[in-house]
Amino acid sequence: MDFIGVDGCKKGWFAVTLDSEGSWQIYLYKTIENLWNTSNLARNAIR
């Protein structure tokens, strides 16, 4: 993944990832730690 956008929500953390080919995915994580461990390879975070 090249980019990730993250926001908090009632069920934890909502993330959308985008790669250099334009493919995107949506994820829901219970904790910020789970999100970080899974998505720390993103080159850029969108805040």
C-alpha cells in the first residue's frame, strides 16, 4: 500500500488504503495497535 487514511469510529479505527495502481481497500480495526501493526508499511499517511 502506498497511502492510508485513518479515522476513529464507534467500533475502533476505520482505514482506507490506496496503492500506486489506484486499487483501494477498506479496513476496520478494533485498536490503534492492530491498525499500526497491519498498515505500518504505508509510505504516506493522509490526515
